[in-house]
Amino acid sequence: MAVKTYLVSFDHEYIDGDSINFDKTATESALTSAGATLDADFDHAYVGMYKFDIDDANIGSITSIAGYKCSENVTDQADATLLISEATTEWHKQRLVTRNLPLRTTFDPVYTGNGSVVYLMDSGVDMGHPEFSGKKFEPVYSVAETPGGFNEFIEGGGVATDYNTSDKHGHGTAMASLINGASYGVAGDATIGICKISDPSVDSGAIKLVNVLNAFKAINMSDLFSSIDTAPTVCMAWSFAKSQLLDRYVEFMHKRQGFLMVAAAGNNGGDVDNFSPAGLNDILTVGASDSSDNVPAFSNDAGTVVEQGSGLQTNGGEEVDVFAPGVAVNMASIANRVTEGDYTGVTGDDLKTNASGTSISCAIVAGLGALTSERFGSGKATADAMKNLIVEQSLTGLLFQDPGLYSSTPNNIVFAENEYYATVWNTAAGNLGDFLLTGAGDIDIDLSVANTVTDIASSDFAAMPPALQLSGNASAGWKITADTSVTSGMSNTTIYNFILTATKNDNTKYNRHFTVSLFGSNGVTEDERNIGSETYFVNDGGTLSEVVYGSGQYAGQRHSQQK
């Protein structure tokens, strides 16, 4: 009988959402008893997934093991597709901070991705490209390394620069430049965790599912993950044919570990539900749009492809959450380098390429994920909260000239807070400080309006539960007076939230969320500050939308990591 290699997944509560007692020891014993030879497991956090060899006569017995969910023959699995195609202009960053066309001429988001991490699962990165001077990278996984691509990274304590995360294809370098690159990057201060899942020396550069799973394992076990306080983002600018195994692991990364999983919708012009991981509901799936806010070629569900432009096909369906620039976008190129990291004499247009694809859109939104992570701050955001905020603040109703053709696909273009959020008020959003209570009375909080703003017609504020009586004076900037009306015996910290709204002369509204911490005789601890739900308010066409971003608990349960 022929021996084949399989991946198998078993029921687990963190994936399936039920109270399931996964018995790791018993499961592994049952596999070996059925004739399987265990090659590797992806069960570092009890996800219930294994790789093994077994002959054809015994594979049928695997399905009878308790908790069996699905399995796939590694030999017969389709490889991933890198979602990029050639095209021919520079505009993508301006679109992120433009509410309505024509495009603004500057790129001025409030946040830069400082303290945030984006794991780039791609062909590696040429960190020597001039686009990355002074940028932050951390090698996490390389399919070109032996053994296992990551063992030495995680267990051997070696120096990161010793490992091969170089890019021989160019796709990964291009994607990285869209995330934190100097010219093209959305989040210039973000750290990129390099997960090299494709190399010409391994399977002729094909992206195999087993290597994707290895990269996920490396991400979860990496020092980079365990050391950060903000919610991380994973950029998946590639696509497989539908795979239950891949989908289950991606759901685990999102639901259990707290990663914002960003996936390219795909360039097939078909139903996104037929592809992995893009067809998952929980994660953030991104389609491509052009500089005129059109989807170049689009399929509604699994139906007829509707031409609305040329050159690029974008998958559709309800699982697509947002669209982002993905047509004729400039990015870094390795085509003209002398050798890896050596660009001597290479300047100007020879350092870049112009291309189209939903992978580009995916990388841009991954960069936006880093901005969102910084916006939420330390330990605040869950993966769901980050996704919801990106979707909530996206621009609606601009893409589809005939919405009836795309009734099942959300009509959202991503948007990032721009300069007005930063300049209306000199005071940054977030916690304004801790105030010691000595009895009933008033606390004055100065939030001055920026001197450079001259076209504000009016300002207003609203207190959010728990209520704090506020009064303010907009004519002299903002001086908020809070009536505490409490006793000096207060022992527990209370967090108060309020939103400031500035209305410009053109009736555009800009909002900023603030919190203050009041306490009695004891100081405020970080744990106390993170207790209780907090809300962020975003503006959609003048209407405030409330986004709840958790209870101060970071979604990633780091105690589950096993180093």
C-alpha cells in the first residue's frame, strides 16, 4: 500500500465554540494505533491539528477517532496563489485619508503604527532595499531553514540575522513596502514580523499549506508575540482553494489568540466563499478598488462576472468586508538590485514597480491594522474590535455604480483618520490622566482647540456611561469642568468616557474620544484602568457610530503558548 501524508483536525473549543474536552494524549495514541506515524503537530496551543504519514489501507480508520473534524491529503492539496498582476500611478495613500474624490494631496493619518506588529506571511523581505532604511523587522519563520523553518528561531535562541528570510521572488518585499515602507507604507513605524512561506529552493517556490501552518505556529511561539502589548495583525496576501484545515487554524488565530487576520479576497472574479482563508466570516477580507472608486471586474456571489473597468478581477460575496486601493499601485521592486540587499547605482523608478491585485489591498489594510492597534493602545483591542472599527469607519456607498448588481457584497472603502482629528484639539485622544478625589467638587480639564483651525463652526460634547456631569467653554478652546459629587471615601477607580465633536463650516463633523480616571485614596493601577467596557465613536457622514472595543482584556491568551 502507498504511504501518504495527511493533515487532520479535531474538535476543539477554541475553534468550534463549544465546551469540548480535547484529550491530546488520547488523540495522539489513537492516531498511532490506527497506523499513523506522527510527523509534526500544530498543537502548541491545543488547536487539535496534526501532520502524519499513513498507508491507504488505514486512512479510513482516522475518521472514527473521537473529535475528528476534517483531513486533507498533503500531496493532493492545491498550492496558494500570490494575488498580484501587472498594471500601470501613485494614489493609494491619499485615498486612505480622502472622504470624497478628488484625492487629497497629502497623507496625514493621526497614527503611524508605533508599537504595533504586522506579521507578513509571504516570500520574505529584502530588508536592504532603500525603502526600508531605519524600518523595523523581526524574522519569525523561514521555509528555507532546516529543521522545520522555525525551530532554531524559537528554541535555539539564535540571532535573527543568521536566518534566511531573504526575498528571491519580490512579492514579499513589495507587500512590506506597502505596510511600513518610507515611500509607499501606510504604517511607517510598525514592526514587520517576517514569515517566509515561499522560496525557490523549497517546492520550487510553491506555497504549501503545511508551511503556512508552520508559520502560524512560529508566530504564536515567537518572542515578538509574547513581548508586545498591542493587538497584532497578520497579512495573508495569497489564496488557497477552499480548505477546512486552513480555515479552522485561521479561526483559532482570530478567536483564541487575538490576531487581526487580514486576507486578500482573490483575483478570480468569483464567489469569495470558494477560497481560503478569504471566505471566512470572522476575519477581515479585502477586495481591490481603483483610483476612481470602481471595482474593475467583479462577481456577485458565484454568478456572472460584471465588468466595471478592466485588468483586475476581484472576488465578491458577503464575506468581503472592505475594499482598498489595489489597481496601478506603486511599491518596492527587487528586479534591478545587484544582489540581495545591494542596490548600488539603482535609483528612481528602477527601485519600484507598479502593479494591481487584491494582495496589494490586503497589505494596505494590514498597515491600517497597525494604525488601529496603536489607536486602541496597550492591551485594549480584541481582534473583533479592530475589525469592527476598520469596517465601521470605512466609507460606504461609493464603489458600485449599480448597487443592485452587488447586493450581497458590502460597499465599503477603507478610511483612516486624517489631520483634522489631530488638529482640532491639541490634546490627544485617550486617557487624560488620573485625578485624586478629596471630596465633592469640580475638576477642570483643559483641552484647547488647535490654533491652526479656523473653520470650526461649533463644538459639543457628550458624556457616556458612567455619567459624569460636564460643562465646557468652546469659545476659549475647551475647558471641561467635571462635577464629581463624590465623597473622599471613594476606594475604587471609576473610568469616565466622553466624546468631543467639532463641526466645521461645511458641516463635516470630527469626533474624539477621551477618558478620565478618578480615584480615592489609592492610586490607579493598570488593571483598574482596564476594567470595564470602553467605547470608541467614529463618524460616518455626520452620524456617530459606537464601537465597543472590549473590557480591557487582550484577546490573545498568552498563557497558552508553550515555548
